[in-house]
Amino acid sequence: MNESTILDNEFLFNKIKDLESAAAPNPNYHPGAGETSVETSMDYSDYAFGFSLDPDGDNTAEVQINAGEIDRNTVAAAKIVVADDNFVYVRRTISNDTMLIATAASVPANSATYLYYRLYQFTVTDGVASLKLACRPFDIEGGNVVTDIRYDATTKQLQKKTMAVPTWTMIEGGQAEDCP
């Protein structure tokens, strides 16, 4: 994963928050606007990588993460118990695309063995889990992420490698998103 992917997700999250604030005006965002009774929380339970709190009704710190896909590789649903301020993330083994939903106080850094995809952060108050931060609901497509770029003097082309196509291919002009 590169920094532009992270920034794109943070941008999307901020836009969702802006839309929520527009649906229920808050004087901090819209001076002079009054409070409304509009419900602005999103129900994540129907989406890929969505979640349900206390799915079996027997453990209020348990969260079920729905199945999803990362670059067309299936990630199985999982039930996990979260602690206060824990993150829920997917750990992807690079060598064989094995996926595991896990939780920890922080999301590990990508390595030569694993890639990590941050999904959510939860708070736990009096044993009850609640959403603190939604980072990446929905399926994740990162196949167009540029992993390397070079100039080939023989062909006089700017070339790239991507996660989906790990061989050198020509960068076609006019597409700013091709540049890392």
C-alpha cells in the first residue's frame, strides 16, 4: 500500500463526515444552524468488511467483521473481541494471499512478509464496544497501485510496475494517477 492510497481513504472518510454534518447541521460546522433529530450514523452491517456489535447477544465487547475481498482475494468473516482503542485490520501474507482479520492496539507496518489493511478502531466503555473510527469499509481494490517507476533509455519510455502487473509496462500519457 502506498501513501496515496492511505490519503485517498482519509479523504473519503473526511467527505463522509462532511456529508453527515450536512445532514444534521452542527453549529461547529454551520454557525447559526440548530440541532435536528436526523439520524446520521451509517449501518455498516450490510457491507463487505462491515461490522456488527455483539453479534450473538452474549459478549458486548465482541465484533463481527463481514467477509470481503482485497484485490479479488476473499477474506473470511470473523468474530473478535476488541479492547479499548484497538484497531481491527486484515493481515495479508504476500507469498500466498492468505488473509486474517486481527485486532491490536496498533496496526503493524507493512513488511516483506505481510501487508496490513486497517479497517476500524473501536472503543470499549464498561465492557461495551462502539465504533471510534471507520477507516476502510467495503471491498479493497489496490491492483493499480504503482510499486516502482523507471525510465527505459532503450525504448525511451517511462515505465511502471503495479501490484496487479508486476512487470514493466509503459506509462500512458495523460493519467496523473499513474505517478507515485
